[in-house]
Amino acid sequence: MQTKNRSLLTPIIIAAVLIAFMIVAPLFTNDYSMMVLNNACINSIAALGLTVMLGMGGQLSFAAVSFLGIGAFTVGNLTSGRNGFVLNTVVSLWVAVLVSTLLAFVFGMILFRLKGTYFTFATIGLVQVTYSVYMNFKPLSGGPDGIPRIPFISMFGLSPSGYRDWFYIIMGFVIISMIFVERIRQTSLGRSLASIRDNEIAAQTLGVNVYRTKVIAFTVAGALAGLAGALYAMHNRYVGADTFTFDAAATFIIMAMLGGVNNTAGTFVGALLVTMLPEWLRPVKEFLKLFYGIGVILLMVFMPMGLAGLITSILKKRRKVGMEVAKDESDS
């Protein structure tokens, strides 16, 4: 009964914290900080895909940034008028998600012919290929100039008037994405991914279709990244190839690892911290990669499960101590 109550209490606490965050955050930020915060929330949607891939399934992929670009450039081409037509922004958003999902499925079928580190290196290759395409294939991306004049999203005839309005729209998508990922964790797909992560051979012996499960997880991660890319393009009203580099791909990995790669709420916190970090360290910007490198080393040594894992560990120890104290008191 206590375990069931705790399982119900956790999402309630997370929901309360998110609501408080949505109320308080806009009160203490100017327009520029609001823009950065919005981008951090958008990044968290893409990072949630790594929760599915790496946290649940144990598959390290750098490809999130590739599908982020697919979503962004799809929206850019459909809404900016550069191809002689303009499509509704909401329709364009879902078209971008659909295109990203389909391409993620195709690439997943190809890349998962490889296993382990070979798959990981293949995703790095995919990032380099897509970056080259985004940088040089002007009909798709505008080349080095990118795609400007992308309109804000418009729903029911209403469009956000500024970054504060955007914040609530983006947080709506963040919450939906978090619920979606948590739902996956509770389904047979989540359990299959966990079994693959723990022991792939044992999972296959128990009847799990390892290849198909990995491809589905890769497709889900691609869909989330495509959604993030579409929101990014409309929020910033511009998209350029220099956003979708290997450095950005590595940054998404750090987001997930910092917050807790197998924790949905932790991934959101990690995305906020890593995105805001360059702003906080602006006076020493030239040493930012040094801080990232040292931070990753310390993270792996002292907090391998991220902030969420650290908090969970502390709570377990406190609970254990409390139970021991209660037992001693009952014995006495």
C-alpha cells in the first residue's frame, strides 16, 4: 500500500512543481532571459527522446540534433513562403513531426543493423552528414544563410505576442511530452526496453523482438526531436545549419545525463541547467567547453545517475534511517 501511495504521490509532486514553475518563472525574467528559458524548455523535449533511447533502452544515440533539424527546416520551408506557398503553422508543426517520425523509422531500421558502439558511431556519422546537408543544400535549408521570416505559431486565430506567451505554449508541449514518455515507461514497450538495457540476450530469450523494439524507441526519439525542432523554428523565427552541429548533439547527451537519464523530470531540469549555463558563465565563455568537460567527468564519477539519482539515493537513505529508528523505538 505504501509503495502504491508513493507511486501516486510522485507525479502529483512533479505536477505541482511544474505548475509553480510556470507561475513563478515569468515573474523574475526579462525578455531576453525569457527567450533563453523558452529555448531550454524546447531542448528538454528533444532530450526526453534520450530518456527513451538511453535511459530506458541503454542505446547511446547522438542523432537527436539531426531530427531537430528536420523538424525545424520542414516548418521553415512550409511557413516562410520561400517556396511560393504558405501553410498553416499548426498543420506545418504536425507535418514536421510526421516527417521526422518517418525518417527516424527509416534511419532506425538501417542503423540498428549495427550494435553497441558501432551503432553509436553510426549516429555520429548521421549527425555529420545531416549537418553537411543543412549547410550546403540551399533548396532545403537556405545554406549558410538559413531560413528567416518564419512566423509565430497561430492557434484558433491567436498568436503569441511575445516570449512570455510562448512560454506557456511551449510548457504545454513539454508537459504532454513528459506524460507521453512516462506512459511509455509503464507499457510493454518500456518494459521491453528495460529488459534490452539490462541484458539483450536474456530479453531475446524471453521473446522480446530486440530489433523492432530498438527501432520503435529510435522513432519515438526522432518524433520528439522533430517536435522540438518545429517549435524552435517558429519561436526564434529563424533556423540555420549552425544550430545542428556535433557539439549540439553532445550537449543533449549532457542534458539527459545531468538531470538523470532514466528520469523524466530530471531530464527537464538537466535541459534547463545546461541551456542556461552559457548565460550564467558568459564572463568566461571561452572556457565553457573546459567546464563542460570537467563537469561530465565529475558527473560520471560522483553522480552516474544524475541529479535525480542523487536525490533518490538521499531519500532512500533517509527512509532507511527512519525505519531503523522506528524499529529501535518499537523494540525498546
